[in-house]
Amino acid sequence: MSTEQPMAMRQIVVSSAEDIRVERVPWPDAPGEHEVLVRSRLVGICGSDTHACAGKHPFIALPYRPGHEVVGVVGAVGPGVSDLAEGDRVVLEPNLVCGKCRQCRDGRYNICRELAVFGCQSVGAMADAFVIPRDRLHRVPDGVSDELAALVEPLATPVHAVRRAGVGPGSRVAVLGAGPIGLLCLVAARAAGAEVVVVTDVLKNKLERAQRLGADAALDAAAPDLVDQARRALGGGADEGADVVLDCVSGQSSMTQAIELVDKGGTVMVVGIAAGPTTIPLHLVQDREIAVIGSLMYVHDDVRRAIELLAGGAVAAEDLVTATFPLERAAEAFAASIAPDQLKVLVSVAGPG
């Protein structure tokens, strides 16, 4: 691979859902000490991106330059980087942390006091290339396609949520929402040993996909008797609910359902990004000793586990990737990503532009 760089490269900038364009910007400087220059190959669009471009993400300001779900190839390494070489394929762990606060020192750097997310609060990877510290990159194993590797970052979030919720052998789990994160929560829960997994959504095509991925039941979230249906499907009896409810919607209706559906002493894990304050029946939380906790991103071990699961065949790329657009058509890719018939939409970065 040639190390000679063009004078300018392409970078996507999102100012609104109606204003997503390609900018020409200077090519990144050569990587500094312990840094790597990565040429992007595939970049995923996630729920955070669609919320952000609509101006509804509580932590991403417009305009922004997206790209945190990225598969790329090493273009150059800086001084001090000896375990990666030009041509190696990598995926990005996009949490940028201080490494000094109490949370970082305790190994919970996903909630670093100064956390910024590459491609959310900083210029991202939906571009021809980017420079990043070496410790933010993970090597892609041989035999894992670029399309499958594009699911590493999305899967790491459910792996972390499932681990944090305590899902294990014999667990009865309900997943609210069958978008990409919800479906990958199903995959992660199964891999953790869950005995029964019930998935809910309002879209028939997503429920059908959940069934294909191994859900024991896929139920209409809008059904008036949803909680009763889900309890029966979980198999614990009419008075028993789920040990863990993974709320991947995080709206008022889903949170209400989650509290009603979780068993006494169970856990409601908030996985989806809430648009704002949500009311919960606190008297039930207290009376039933329900744990309501949040899950943000992941740490190194979660990413490594996601890579292991994908390399081991836990899910196939075609199970979730439903469309791929070239970089020049990023606006179309964002529009497609909110369409009911789409799940994971990727943007392909081909050539230096």
C-alpha cells in the first residue's frame, strides 16, 4: 500500500436530517507517538446517528461528523506502535477517555468523567481516513469479513448490557425492541446462557427476524395483553416475570412494560437512549426490589467477547446488514436507516476520493 497521501479527503458532515453532505478536508497528519492512521472501509449507522441527525440526541450537537462503527485497514503507524502494521484490518473502540478519573482507574472507563465518543463528540470515521490512539483499535481475525466485523461495535453494547445485568445460565430474559441492538441483545443473552428469551416489537418483519435468530417468542409490543403473553412465553407461571428485561427502546411505554414484566427481585436494564425524562412506577420498584440500572457502551473485554462471538458464528452479517451505500450517497444511507424495512445500514468507503 502506498504511503503517499492525496491532498484532500472526503468527510461526511451532518447538519440536519435534510443536510448531510460530503466535505473535502485535509488529509490527516502522519500519526504521532502511539497513534495509527486508519483507512476506513465500512462504517455503520446506528440509532445514535439517526437520533443525532434529527436533533433528538441528548449528547450530540449539530453539526457533527459521524462514524464510530468502523472497520478499516492500517495505513501507517506512529512511533511506539509495534503490534500493528500497514495492511492490518482493525475495528474501532470509539470511547475516548482520560484514564485518570476514579471510573477509569476502576476499569469502568466507559463512564469516564470526561468521556467523549469518536464520531459523536469528535470528528468521526465516516471519511477516507482518521488517526486514533493505538489502544482504541482491535485487530480483525482472519476469516471474519468486513461486513461481519462491522457488527463488532454494535454487539459490544449488548455484551456489556447482558453482563452488567447478570444474565447467565437459566436466566429468563425479555428484550424490548427488535432493532439491531435488540436483536444483538438476543444473541448476547443466548451466548451468556439464557434459557428463555422473549423479544417484543411493533414491526412484524423485525419480530420475524427475531424468531429466525432464535427467540423463544416474538410478540407484538402494542398488544393490550403483552405482559400476560410474555409471562406465559417465559414459562415461569402467571405470577412470575423475567429475571432480566433489556429495554432497547427506553420510552415511556417500554419502561412501563419493563417494570410490569420483570419478576420480583429482577433487573430492568436501560439499553436504549432515552429522549428525555421518563416516569417510572417507583412504588413498584421499591415494593418488588426491582433494580433499574443503565448501560453505556462497553469496555475492552466486551469488545473482545463480541469479536469472539462473531468469529464463532453467533450471528451472520446477512442476519442484520440490510443495505450498503457508497460514501457519496451517505444522505441516502441515513434516510434508509430509519426505514421500517431496514436494520443495519453500512456506508462503504472505496478509494481515497
